[in-house]
Amino acid sequence: MDAPPERNKNAAGFDPSATIRETRYSLFEDVILSSDTRPAITECLARLRFHNKIYQEWNFSSVDPMGMTAILNFYGPPGTGKTLCAEALAGHLGLPFMSMGIAELESKFMGETAKNIQSVFEHASETGAMLFFDEADTLLGKRLSSVTQGVDNEVNAMRSTLLIELERFEGIVVFATNFARNYDEAFRSRIGYHVEFSLPDSLARNQLWNRFLLDSIPLRETRDEILRAITDLSDGLSGREIRTCMRLALPKALIDAEQEKQIPSLSVVHLQSAIEQVLASQRNIASPLMRKDSEINTAKKLLGIQ
């Protein structure tokens, strides 16, 4: 007997249910943000918590039909916690988290990318999931005015479909991008909250380091001495880069202990060396311009734009 068809898949094999998951993070325990970003998230949270009361019980939807969709835009440098915060926000609201980017949506079949977007919104409506679109500038970019080939039509159809689905959807959508300036005005004006995720300030860096310096890690200096030193030394690093520093520093401590035939312990010297490595990679490998060009080229390749 033949196996029953998978109901969620379309003709091209796209399955929106594969992108949905239960949330893994707590908004107040796992998300560490700068003092500039945290108040904006608190305000967004209030907006989402009271969404049904405002638009249904108070009937504000009668004068603001587009407001039935809560659309948020998280923008800022890579590694500042945009994706983590979106997932934690879904968990805080008790919603499944449905995450995707252009790689999941884009299809080699003509016309299927727009259908994939329709499937995503339909599945989110059925499950009550929060929709999260990463690298959103590849989706929300300006529509092409000089259409010369089939792929141009495909990109425009994708963006037109996304606009239509955003108008129909009654739920929560979060976009995240490193390049918000690339958004088409039609999308920008429909977003209710634009939240900038800045690099962590001194307090946030201290909290991040404190979180990564687990109690099970032996320290050579006192915890307070280490935190004071590395909080200052890591100015300009994102949360992701601070975690990378820990990944680099821990093996250094073990290598030194082997060479010196001592009990291993992590010191400021190991952490400073790791921080210098990451800062050097910023200067020499991943400058903002190089990173931007690389990500734009990747997006164009995924969309079939040469």
C-alpha cells in the first residue's frame, strides 16, 4: 500500500511545518541587551500582550485593520541577539516559533517561492505560531522596476505576495536584518515597531561575561577582577563575539596548564589574548564593508540575481 501523501508539502516539496519549534530561551534569563534596546523590547512586549484586548475587545481593528498583524523589525549588527530575542519573545507569549529565511522559501521552480510564502502564513495561522524571518532585507528589498528576465518577475511576485499576506495575517511577525536601510518603503511603513539592537554597553558586556564564566570553570584571579578587566577590554564586541572569546580562551588555559604541569585555570591573560584575536578578525577579515558585500552577494545568489 502506498504511503499517504504529506499534507503540509506543496508540489515542490516545501513543508512549512518543518520550520516550527518549541522555544528554548527565556526572555528575562537568557536575553541580555544594552540599556538602549531593553526598553524598546519591554514596550513591544506590552503591545503584544494587550494585542487582543486593543484590537478585538476595544474594537480598534475597525479603524486600524492592518493593526491586527503585529509586525516588528529587529535591526542591528550581527551577533547582537535579534534571533535569540525573537525566539524568547515567542516563548514568553506561549507561542510556537516558526523561523525561516530566503534559503527555506526560495524555490528553483518558477512561481513556487510566492506559493511557499502563502503556505508559511497559512500554517502560522493554523498553529498560532509567531513568524520570524531572518535576513529580512533579502525579502523586503525594493521591488525591481526594470524587469528584464524571469527571475526579476519571480522576485517581484515574491515581494508582492508577502505584502498581501502581511495585510491578511492576524498574528505576530518579526523581521530581523543587519541592513534595514535596504527595505522597500511599502514594507517599512507597515512595520509597527522598529527596534535597534546595538552592541552591548558596559553593563550588558559584564552580564554576558558573567553568564559565560560558569561556576564550574576554575579561575586564576577572583571573579570580580576578571569581570572588571574583560568588560573594559571587550568594548565593541557583540554578544556572539564574546561567546567566541570564551571558546578561544578555554583551550588556552588547558594548553598552558599542560606545558606548566599545573592545575588548569582560566586567567585574564587567556581572555585578553582571545579578545585580541577576535578584534583582529574584525579589522582584518570581517570589516563592515566586507561583511555587507558578502551577505548581499549571498542574497543575490539565492534569489538568482546576477
